[in-house]
Amino acid sequence: MIKSMTGYGRATAQVGGKIITCEIKSVNQRYFDASVKLPRVYGYLEEPIKKRVQSEISRGKLDIYLTVDFSESENVEITLNKPVLAAYLDAFRNIESEFGVDNDVKASDLLRVPDLFNVRKPEEDADKVKNEVFPVLEEAIRGFSAFRTFEGEKMYQDISERISVIRRYKETVEQKNPTLAEAYRKKLEDRIREILNGAAVDENRILTEAALYADKTAVAEETVRLESHLLQLADLIASDGPVGRKLDFLLQEMNREVNTTGSKINDTELTDCVVNMKCELEKIREQIQNVE
């Protein structure tokens, strides 16, 4: 069944001393476009994450967020940058001797000195981090896919109902349109007899005119093709996999058949049927803009 390009999924898990959160959001777009936002230190995960998500959705604009918070203290090494400290202390002594300023620097004042301490975090194993992150990503993808499937089911139901409505209007056209030629023939004959006022009427001429009218207003080819397209539409929305582009092309063909039908008929009721079919097709077209 069709899936929506709009989706949302989120997952959080505590792994070791980390709280990992992954969030996926998508909206409709003609092509696939994914933006991955994650801590700079984990930049090497961007392409693997993007590749995994792309295996789940073929088109749409996606925003993928990954955050990693530490629930426990990290094993951080802090060392004093002695050359920097010595340089600052020399500078303070020079200020005192040259300008007579009291050198009342305290240890707490030194904490504000830039680069006084070297902070070093232990380097994390890339494979280990990936193994921690990807289960969270997979859970977010499952929620994301469930959202898209749910939206797809609603679109399937709506389009299926509109297919039935279009078919009813089409059948009305198919049933009534052939009777219009006979009504035209009778109207033409009555008009000619009225004009001739009892003179002989050329029946062959009337039959010829009626046949020309019937041929000009015949819509059987269009309605047969429209029915074929309706069957294809029903099959596509029930199929798995990305079909949005096929649906877009099929709707163009259906519009063409309905427009041609409308240009041929000359009856108020049937014209209303054509207008209503076009309205339903437009509503379907709006729906399929969000189909993957």
C-alpha cells in the first residue's frame, strides 16, 4: 500500500554512560534530500545514517537529529599548561616592578586565564559508538515508517472512494450519451417537417446528419480508456514501493480523457458529470503530491 512522504519518528535510549536521542522528520519533496544534524565529534556517522534512512524512503525532505548526552562523568584528563602559567606570572611581576601595581593575584584569578589548562577527553572507538547509536536510529526509523504507513492508509481510503465516485459519473455518461444521438435525430426530423409543412422529407439526409452527430459526440473511446486508467490507479495505490511519480503521470492521462469527453458532449447533465469528475481528479492530484 502507498506510503506518505510525511513522517515522524523519535527514539531515546541510555547506553552505558550516554543518553542517545534520534529524531526523524520528513515532508514531501520531488527528490530525496536528507540533512543530518549531530555532534561534530560524531561527524563520521553522517553518511552511514543518511544511507540507512535513504533505504527506507526514496524521496522527500528529511531532517535527522542525533544528540548524545552523558549521564555519567566522563573520564576527562586535565593538566596544567605550565609554560602559559609561567608566562602570565612573569607578566604580573613585570607589571608590579615597572608600574608599582600590587601583585595580588590569587589562584582563583588564574582560573580565568585562557588556555591555562589542557582538557583531554579519551578518544572513543568509532565502531563502538556506531553500535550504540544505530539501535536507537533503527527504533526511530520504525516509528517513522509506522507514521508514514498510517498516513498512507488514510490516503488510500480517500483515493479509493474518489475512484468509485468518478466511476459512477463515467457510467452515467456512458449510459446517457448514446441516447442523445437518437434524441437529436428526432428533434431534427420534427424541425424539418415543421419547416417543410407537409412536404416530403429526405429520410436518408436526416439519418446522415444524425450519424454525423453521433460520431462527433461519441465518447466510448475516452470512457473505455478512463476505466482502464481507474483500474491502474487502484492497482498502484494498493501496491508496495514508491509509486508517486507514476501516479502523477497517470492523473495527467486521466485529466486528458475527461477533458476530451467534456469537449464532445452537449448535454447539461453530462457536462455536470464531467465537471464533477475533474473536481475529484484534482482532489486526488492534491493527495498524491504527498505519496512516496
